[in-house]
Amino acid sequence: MTEYLYMRDVDACYIGDFEATVKQAGDDWIVLDRTAFYPEGGGQPTDTGTIKWDGGEAKVVRVTKREGSRHYLEGPVPPLGTEIMGIIDWERRYGHMRAHTSQHIISAVVWDRWQAKTVGNQIYEARARIDLHPLKLTEEDVRWIEEECNRRISEAIDVQIYELSREEAEERAGVERCNMELLPKSVKKLRIVQVGDEICPCAGTHVKNTSEIGTLKITKKESKGKMRTRITYELV
Ligand SMILES: [Zn+2]
């Protein structure tokens, strides 16, 4: 099992380089004992970067959690047991952290006013899209969401990451608001991301304080079927 270093708390989301040992090696991939690379999933894209070792270097082009945690490489593959240094492409990752944290804020703002759920999301570098249901929005509503998000962002709220038992998380966050009914019953402990009073289980990487997000600008509103609305936004 690979230890995911960013999981521990919000400070650990800022680990940009780390040392690890190669535990498995294939034609174009390796598995490490520990990693700070985020494997694609939950709407957040893979991290990319570089690994270096005595006498070699390769690019990390994709990290996945399927079939163990594989780091796919471009270049030579270090043999089993090699001690490597991993370096994340930080600008890209930090863009994901800002976009992911802002997604929690939009989800909370929309839930608080309309009790509409976040039913899909895709994060990119400093931009994202989010699908909300059941929800129909006017142009005026869209401007209101943008303003309310920016108001919360400008309050410079600390973000916390910690573990809670499933029961406690369900009680404090609300099962419906965070789609907790979709989590397998076997999951008893949840990693919680808290932004102000809003808590939600999430395995992604986030910034420490909402002031790092910047200004949120909604660029598009689309209808994606009956009472399903997609909002696309960027951070400037
Ligand atoms: Zn998240």
C-alpha cells in the first residue's frame, strides 16, 4: 500500500517534493512506498512532475490509483529498491488546489440558498465546472453566487483537514448535502475538509486559507437536462 502524503492534513497538501523507494516496476510505471503525487480521481486531475535518482531521471506523466498506485513515466524506469526524489509540477498542482477549494465554496453557497446538491465536478488548473441539481438559475442568480463566493473567499477563512467517524460526519455535514450515501458502507473513517462552518468528506488537495483562491469569475451557465445546471468558472 502506498502512503499518500497529502492526506494527513492541510499542511501536507503543500509537500512539493519527497523521498521514496520503488516497490514495483513495470515497462513504463513504478509503485512507490510513499508519494505526494495526487492520483487522478474525484474530479481532480493527476499531478505531473519528475522523479530523480542516482544516475537517472524521468518525467511523471500520470498517476492512477487503479491496480495499485502507479506513477507512469516517460524516460527510463528505475529498478526495484531505488531511492528516488519526487518533484511535483507545482504551478499545475497549486492551480488544482485553488480550484478544488473554491468548488467547496460554490457547493456550500448553492446548498445554503437552494438546497441543490453538487452532482458532478471537474477541476482544472485555476478553473473548474460544477453540476448542480435540482437547480435552475437566472442571470441574476449567477451574479449573486459569484458575489457570495467572493465575499466568503475574501473573509480569509482557514481550511482544515482531519478525520471523523462516519457517524459524526453524517451528523455534522448532513448525509444529503455531501452525497455520503454514495460512499461504500465499509468506509468507517472519513477525511473531512472544513471551510468555515461547512464540512464535507473529500480526498483532494486544498489550500490553507481561502485568500489563496483569488477572485472567482463565473464564465458560463448551461442547462444539462431537467433541473440540472452546470456552472463553469475561473480564478483570476
Ligand atoms: Zn475537496
